[in-house]
Amino acid sequence: MELRDYLRVLRVRMWTVVYAVVVVTVTALVVSLVQSPSYMGEAKVLVSEKDTGAALFGTVLPEFSAQPERGLQTQVQLMQLRPLAEATIKRLDLQVTPEELLDRVAVNSLGQTNIVRVRATSGDPERAAAIANSIAEGYVSWSRDSKRESLRAARVEVEKRLEEAKEEILELGRRIDAEGKSDDLAAELAIATGAYTTLAEKLEQLRINEELEVGSGRVVSAAVVDPDPVAPNPMRNTLLGVVVGLMFGVGMAFLNEYLDNTLKSTEEVERLLDAPVLGHVPLERFEKGETRRLTIVQKPGSPAAEAYRVLRNSLDFVNFEHDIRTVVVTSAAPGEGKSTVAANLAASLAQAGSKVALVSCDFRRPTTEQFFGIRNMIGLSDVLTGAHSMKAALQRPGDEHLLVMTSGKMPPNPSELLGSKKMEELIRNLEEWADWVIIDTPPLLAVADPAAVARWSDGVLLVTRAGASTRDALVKARQMLDKVGARVIGSVIWGIEHSGSSGSYYSGYYGHYYYADYYSADERGGSRGQPDSGARSSAAQTKAEAPPDMAWVPAKSPGRRVAEFAGRVMAGVLGFMVVIAIAAVVAYFLAQYMGVDILAMWPALW
């Protein structure tokens, strides 16, 4: 897919994105408005890198200099242990469990520093500050007591050794008094006295270190009461709702596009059928009480009528060798506009001066008579069963170049009749008079009738409906035609909407749509759209009979122009929001990489 394909998906499924943005944004705003205010208290603790009181003999040993990040994260985790939470609950008389309290507390280091931030949230600003200070002070006290306990154990051990050295000195003194002074006793006494002196010095040093030990942490910034709530923040939540809704909507748009199995473009139809698309027919809006319309006659100046003329011309181009006379018009599934296309194509060919015979083979749901205002008393089934002659079944709906044969009554064996030699003989007899024989059949995947009659035709024209026909159905329909040796000469895309999920994918009739003013009638003597030269004689009579308001395509209404302008504005807004969302995501990850809390900076920036 190219960039314009992605933009086309966003344009076609624009309302999916809009709905997602609106729903998520409104939800975020409503939640923000009904949510109880939450306040935050923040305390900062400086974690010392050196342990100045751990050495027994005055040597300052590093505690985590070899791996400072690991040591700092260890202290951060120590601040979130259950004992500290229990002590805070007891000290502040909180009616919560340790787990609930820890859920309200966030502890993290600031960037590449040894400063640890303790944040606590609560519905009371004073309690939030008290919890943060209690956690910070509790960690400092625990760290100080832990290190002092280590020094105290060392002091007790030195005092014990000092008592042993004292006893040894006294014992040597008694021996000297009893045995007399000798060089050996004097040397032992000197060693014992030196050891005693050293131990006494160490004992004094340990006592001083024990009193001076403050632990690994020190509160450098106590939490203060902040009367401004940190949550909810309607402005921030609304903006985040817009960004999240936009990302969610875009994701849903592409997910729907991936899961949507309907045909999306002219190129896709041509690729699956291995045949050209001969026409694009826009969707028509019927008036109240109207179910069928022969557009080429009743509204000759409409975009749909012009599309049928394009289809007629395209069919002439495909038939440049004049080897196609009988055309089966069918579709893969019901409701895809095959009967409408067949009736209007036959009338269009007749308007161009060609002799046309339209035969309806849809015994189950006949509709051909509704387009031409004729009766379905005697039809194709009566001819194939021998009840009536072909001449008796043919009807002329008003145009001398057009003959119509309705389907007639429902026979017991429709597929066998359509595949019989009598059907072939009927077609050959019609070809003796007609330049074109158009056969309207049921859908291919519904019944076996189209495949049965397609073997007697020169080509098959497959009708697909924009936004409704699926790839699987079209592929199966093509396979069924291949099995009976039918030739697919092309396809027609029917029911294209100018706006919506289906219309924007297809191209082919928009030129006429956008330049519809060229075809419009000006009651004060302006220009009028003229039918092509081949249809002048028949169209002149039709134009005289048709009411003026049905004969020509009106110019764009102000409402449509406003809708188109609103669509362009919405597309621009969505594009701007996509850029903002991408910039916000990039800024967030850059801030995380650099150790900057962009959410904390947002109120100041705003």
C-alpha cells in the first residue's frame, strides 16, 4: 500500500475515527468531572553512596560504588516494603491495609542522581503530605537503626576483647610478682598492653561512629501540604482522551479495513475477474412509493443515466470484433443490481439505435416487467414449455428498437429448461432480429439457472455492488462460470455512493458528478445536457414526455456544498490530530529516555 492508500482508508472510515475520539474524550471528561479530588504529597530523600560507619578499623568502604544504579534501585525497593507501610499506618492511625497504602505511594529515583522521590496520594492534602513524610522518615530511621545496630554489635565484640586483654594483663602482672620479672614476661606484657591500647582506641572510635551514624538516607525535602488537587485534571485528561481516542480510532479503522471482505476498488474487481470494469453506476435515491426505475428513460440527465451510457459505449468497445451478440447479465449474490443494470442497458442500447431483445430468466423473483410497465402473463417459461410461441411472449414497451420477454410463470424445472436446446434455439431466433440479446438471470450463487443459460451466450456481464459484494462470492461466481465454459467480458460496479464507506473506494463516475452543472437545465436559456448522437431520436421523445424536474441533473445544493466543506475541514482536523498524537508520543519517549517527568512539568508549561 502507498501513502495515498492509507489516507484513503482514513478518509473512507473517517467517522469510525471521529466516533472513537468523541467517545473516549467524553468518557475521560465525564470521569474527570465526577471523580473525587486527589491530592499529592512529595518528599525527597538523598541516598548516600558511602557507608562511613561500617568499617571497624576506620577504613571508609564503598557500599555500592561498583554498581551505583543497582544499589540505588535496592534502596528504592526497600522504601516500598511492608514493614515501612505498617509503621506508617500505626503512626498515622490509617484505616487501610499495607497493600492499599503501598498502592497510593510511588517511589522512584530522579534521573541519574541519588535523590529518591516519594509521592503519596490521598483525598486529604494534609494526609498525603503526612504519608510521604512518614515513608521517607521511616526509611531514614530504619537505615540509621540498621547501621547503628551493626556498629553496636562491633562495639560489644570489642568490649569483650578489651576485657579479655585486661584479664591477660592482670594475669601477667600476677606472674611477674610471683616469679620475678623476666624478658619473656616483659615482652608478653608489652604485647598485651599494646593490644589493650589498640582495642580501647577502636572502642572509642566505634562509640563515636555509633553516635554519628545517620544511615544511608537523609530527607532533603519534606512534603508540604499542597491545596491544589493533582487529580482529576479535566484539561489533561481531555487532551489524553483525544490522543488515545485518535490512536484507538485509527487502529479500529485499519482493523475494520483488514476484516472487511467486501470489494474495495476497481482494480481489485478487475484482478479477481480477469476482466475489465465496463461501468460505474452511482446509487440512486428513490422517491416515496417508487421501487423500480428505468433511469435511462425517466431521468436521462442524471449521473446514473450517464453511467449507463458509458456502460453502453464500453460494451461497444469490448465488442470491436462484433462477435458478442448475446450477453448474460448476472451477479454473485442477490440485491446487487443486476436486473436494474440489465433493464437500463437494454434501454440504452435501444436509444442508440440498436435492436435489442431483453429476456428475463429470473423465474423466482421476476422484476423486469416493473421497469417497463408491462404484464408478466406470457413469458419465457411458456415459450420453453411450448404453451405459447416466441412472438406471443415478446412485448414492445414503447421503443420500436426494444423487445422484452418476461419470465412468465414459475416452471417446475427451471435449470433444465434454461440449459435445454429449446433455450438455445430461442436465443438463436432472437439473434436473427436483434443486434443485442440481453438476458437477465438470477444470482449465480443462489441457483444454478445462470450457469445453465450462460453456455448459450457470447459473454457474461457480472454486476457487483459497491460496499456489499465480497471477494469470496465474486471468486466463486467466476469459478462457476469457468466450469461451464462461459466468457466473462466485463463487470459493472453498481450502487456507488459519493460519500460513505463504499463510494470513496471506486472511481469512474465522479467526473460527471462533480461537473453535473454542465448537464443542468437553465430555465432562463442556459445550456442543457445533450444525449449522444446515437440516442438523439429516442431521447428526444423521452425528453418531451419526461417532466422538467426529472430530465436534468440539478446543480449542487448549498447543503451538499456545506457537507463537502465540513468533510474537508474534518479531514484536516484529523490530519492535525494525527500529527499532534505522533509528536506527543515521541516527546513522551524522549522524556522517559532523558529521565524527565513530562507529566509533572505539564501544569507549569500549561
